[in-house]
Amino acid sequence: MDLTPFDHSIDERDWEMETDGTVRFALVGLGWFTRDFALPALEECAYAEATVVVSGSAEKAETVADEHDLAAGVTYGEFHDGAATDEYDAVYVGTPNAAHLEHAEAAAEYGKHVLCEKPMEANVERAAAMVEVCEDAGVELMVAYRMHTDPLMRRAREVIQSGVIGDIYQAGGACAGPFVARDGQQGWRTDPDLAGGGALYDLGVYPLNTIRFLLDDDPQSLHGTVVRDDDFLDGMDLHASFTMEFGDGVIVTCRTSYDTEMEDTISVLGTDGRLALEPAYEAGEQKTLRVVQGGEEIELTAGGDEIREEFDYFANAILADRDVGPDGEHGLFDMRVLDAIYESDETGRRVDL
């Protein structure tokens, strides 16, 4: 097997450019992910640092700011009114989906760049408004698809693009778990007004977007099936599966669920070989990439912090004045795909994108 794509270190930052200084972040939303993953990651970054935190609770914001020795902890209202704007250069938006737009608007108003969690918003219209407001303000908008910056995922993309496994004709991914049994009906993800969608929005977007990244292509049409739940999710999707058609006859099948055994996989099948990653999306977990070609198999394992990579990637792009991606238009396409999956389920027909 030609191992040319692996001639360099897995951890090599192929996107890195020499820069000076750091990008200072205000973290908007202090849920578990921000506290347990984003803040610790920023403490290890080379090009990014946390300086401000924003919460609905003044006490929580001040407590977290004190714990991490930050410049300020402010409320949402204070953030929107321009508090501590001298203390940060960019904003990380980690609130419920339906609040992403309003915080991105505030950041753009003060000339701050935006790193927004996915999915971008609770519907396509609000996601499109976010793209427009950031463009009008001249600030960068990146959607937090951390798989784009995960070192092992980037190596997998190199394998595919180099032709090691031949022409690609099929791929698949799954992101699912026992969240009904584990969490019950609590938190904003079970609220349609705040989440916008259920398992598809929260988990299904992972294989959808990661396959777009790996193939460096976008689907042209799809067929989707959704199972909705009234008790747990107030009519939102509990399970979903969808098959997408890309160019050159490439077929991609994805599935997601809030009520199954944990599944966290992605695979790509070519004329000369195949590759797979498992786990594929779980934050902070050690991942294994397997590549098979002509009876030979190689296995690579890495446990890098893709959240640290994501912040450094975004900050390095800002400091080096290079293109920032996945940008708002990229995230908006995913929102349109999610809408198309729901449309296909309702009509029973294939939807062109």
C-alpha cells in the first residue's frame, strides 16, 4: 500500500502559518460543553485564549471567570450592551441553537469575529440571517465543525484525495446514542423552540458534514426518513436516516438516533480499498483510522484535542489573514440539507438540493 499520505506526523498542522499574538475569545453560553471542553482547550491553545465568559446568570459568569482567571464575566444583557468589548476579539457561541443568531448579531455589531456551534441555528432563515449580518459587518464567521480540524480526520481526507483507495462510490456514517434512557426529558435539546430539530439536528449533522469534508463535495439530492416522538421530544425526530447522492454516482447513507446503543462511525468505500474511523466524532476520545487496500491494512490511532485544534485553526486564520472555513455558507448548506430530509420524509419523495 502506498503510504505517501502518512509520510508526515499525524499531529502536523498542515494549516498552520507563522503569526504573532493571540485571538482573545468571549465564550457566550456556559453549558457543560463550554465549561468541560472549550475552556480547558483554550488554556492549551497557541493562538487563542479565553478572556471573557457570558451567561444568563451574573453569579455563574463571575464564578467561572474567577475560576479561570479571566478578565470579565458578564450577563447576556451586558454582552449585548457592549460590556468588556475591549477584552475580546472574537466570540464563541455555545448557547441553545435558537439563540445563536442574536449573539452573532451582537458580536458583529462590535466588529468581533464569530465561531458558532453547529447546527448554525434553529432554522434555515435564521442561519441565512447570520451569514448576512456577519458579511455586512465584515467579520469572519466559522461554524464549529471540529472534525475539519481533527488531525486523524484530516489524514483520512488525504488518503481519499490521494487515490489510495481508488474511486469512491459509497460512504456512510452514524451518530446515535441512548439519550432517552440517559437524560430523560430535560434540557433545551428536547424543546423544539430552542433546538429546532431532534436527533437529526443534534447528532445527524456530524456524519452529514464530515462526509462532505472527506469527499470534498456536496450532495445533489437525497431521500430521508424520520421517526418522530411526542412524549420525549414534543414531535421532533427521535430517529432519522437519509441517503444522499453526490456527483459521479457516489451514494452516502447516514443514520442517527436519540434512543439506540451508542454508535459513532464513518466509513468510505472505494474501488481499490476502504477506510473507517471509530469513534469518529466524540470529543476528546482516542480515535482509530483503519485503511484497507489489496489485502493490506494499516491502523493509526491518535487522541489529539480537536477542540483545541478548532480554536487554534480559527485564530491562526484570523491572525494570518487567510481564508476561514468551514464558513457560514458552508454551515447554511447543511441547514438546507436538514430541511430537505424533513421534506423528503413528509412527501415520500427524493428532494433535489
